[in-house]
Amino acid sequence: MPAAHRSITHEKLREVTDAMFAATEEDLLGLETEWAVHPVADPVTRPDLGRLLTLADSPLPEAGRVTVEPGGQLELSSAPQPSVSDAIRAVDTDAAVLEQRLTRLGLRAESRAVDVRDPVRILDQPRYRAMNEHFDRQGAAGRWMMTNTSSVQVNISNDPADPLGRWRVLNLTAPVLIAMFANSRAVDASGATWESARQGIWWNIDPTRTRPVPMSDDPSGSWLRYALDALVFFIPTEGPGRPGGVGVSESMTFRQWMHHGHELGWPTIDDFRYHLTTLFPPIRPRGWMELRVLDALPRAERAAAALAVATIGQSGVREELHERLPDASDLWLDAARYGLRHPRLAEAATTLSSVLSAYAPQVADTREHADLLEAFLDRFTARHLTPGSRAWLPLPIDLTGAGVRRSPSTPPSTAPVAAPDLACTT
């Protein structure tokens, strides 16, 4: 909560961001997966919050943690695991138990990266109320992000021997991963088409907190500048871990708050740490690397994506990718729009696939998971298809405010086209 006088310095803030990129003692990996949830008897309505909270309070066999997102999405977070295969097994086990509990409550969870129900928020905590109001001032996409999007997130430790290695390689490969694993093909209200409408929605909200962190030789400094220049939408007033706070309606960056204060007071180190939790770049440093670019995926594709990310993060693989991968680091928006229909992304995906095929069997501790990744690459990537290639969702909002453009290297037509029936079931 704010202080009566200025109490933090740039040097103190730098200590916080430095810690986000520090080497870790253990090399761990965790998965987070989200599902859209609806009542079986009335799929167009939202689930009852009380029922969802009972699921969040019930322990799971692999110690996964269940949280409820603003629109009633369920998020399952695995405990950190020593290997990617352990993380996949833990999530699969807990997800199966969670599905049984949902069924008993008359609910169904679906691996739907974009939900087309009306964007209704069922959580009314002060943070989410302030976030909702902040995004509403900028357009419709923020409400959709909060209530109607779901993803798979991979959390991977900073390499104990090379703590910046994974930061660099994940930023290099993230646009390619967006394109390969896109699972929310849609046509928006303007007629623009998207392979990952979920990513398109994220690209349309407050750019001070959702764009990639600029790459530099000083990642900690880049992250600090990014955080200082991001808008503040909520000021906690009850201390760490407490829900109370006040929404900020005026345009105020953290840098401005730090230098000029606010009627509630001056920010503290705890306020800065909290502010970092409200920032959502595609790769977020937290003392580990948090990859946030993957659409919600069915079980087999989720395992393939997790193994792909874990393999990309390995020493030796990172160096090979920096040497061989065609540069797609500027194609974040193009990846969401065109996926593997973009020639440079398709070329990069082909190169990445060959590297994954060579190294993933050594990273997985079971042949099953390596086979799932190889099957994914053969079924989708080799054919320039994605898990969402089966159907087009009608999206009743216009996402062209994100600077949608037709790249000269992109196929001239983006009209919906028929695709083979290759989508995986939920």
C-alpha cells in the first residue's frame, strides 16, 4: 500500500528486476492450462461462481492449484516439476480428476482459446473491477480478454548456468510458436481473419502492458523501463495479499507515480512488485520465464507444446536456433493473423520442427511425449496447418485497431478457406 512520502529509488527497483533474471538453483518446469467452462444444461450461460470455488478449494492428487478466472474460466497450475514429462503427467492426472468433478456439478470444460459467449465477468474483486474499467476505456477487447480467452502457459526456470539464455531464445521463437499452435481461428467484425484470435485480442489491449519487452543486452534494464512506462490501473490499499484497493481512472504510468505521487500516497517496493503482476508481455520474467503466447489446447497438443518449449530452452538447442532460425522476431501480429500461411513463419516453423525432432526425444523422459510432438509436427506443421484450422469462429468485435496490415510477403487473400478435417477433439 502507498506510503506518505517517497520511499523508493531507481536502484531499489533495479534490484527487483535483476532478481527476475537471476540463475536458479534447480531447473524446474511448470504448466498452466485454462478451460472455458459452461453448464451442460445451458451452454450459453456462465457457471455459478460458488460451484467453481468449491473446485478451487479441493486438493488434487498431483498438488495442482485451481483458480477461477474473471469469466468463469478454470486455470489449473501444476506444481513445479524436475522435467517436462513430469509436468505433463501431473497436469494430465489432475485435469482428469478435475473433469470428473466438473461432470458431477453439471459443468463441462472445453479447450476453447476464444469463447464466443457474451463477455460477462462473474468475479467482482476490486482488482478485476478496476482492470475491467481500465480496458473498457480503450475498447471492447479487454473485456473479451478477461472473460473469453484461455491459454496454455509454460513456466521454465532461468537456466542455472546461463540465466539469460532462455529469455533470449523464447523471445526469438515465440512468434513461431504462436503460429504453430494457433487454436482460435476467427473472422472479426471488420472481416479480418485471425489464426489466433486470442492473441489478436491480447494485442488490442493496453500496449504498455501487453507488447513484448524490447530486446537488449540488458534485459533487467529493459524490463524495468517497460514496467516504469506501463500504466497503473489499480493501487492496493490493504497491503500484500489483501484484495482491497482503488482503481486509477487517470492516465498515470508507474514512473509518473514514483516521481509525482498520487492522492493516495507514494509507491513502495511492494507496490512495484504488485504492479509487475499486472503486466502481461508475451514472455514475462518472474525469477523464471513465463511463456504466455500459446492458445488453449487439447491434451495431446498441450503436451506437444510443453515439450517443444522445454526443448527450445535447452543449452545447445538454443545456440543452434540462434544460428539457424529465420528471423521472425518482428512477426508477433502477423503470427496471430496469418499463422503458417505467412511464408517467413512457415520457413521458421520448418526449421524449428527439424530441431525439435532431433532434440526432443532427449528432453522427454518417455517416448510417449516425444511421439506426441512428432505426431503434431507431421499432422500440422509439416502441412502448414494448426490445431484451429478446422473452423472459423465469428468474432463480434473489430480487432483492426491493433494496426492490422497486409504484409507484402503474406498471401494476398485472407478470406476464409476450407481446410481438411484435422482439428483435434477437446
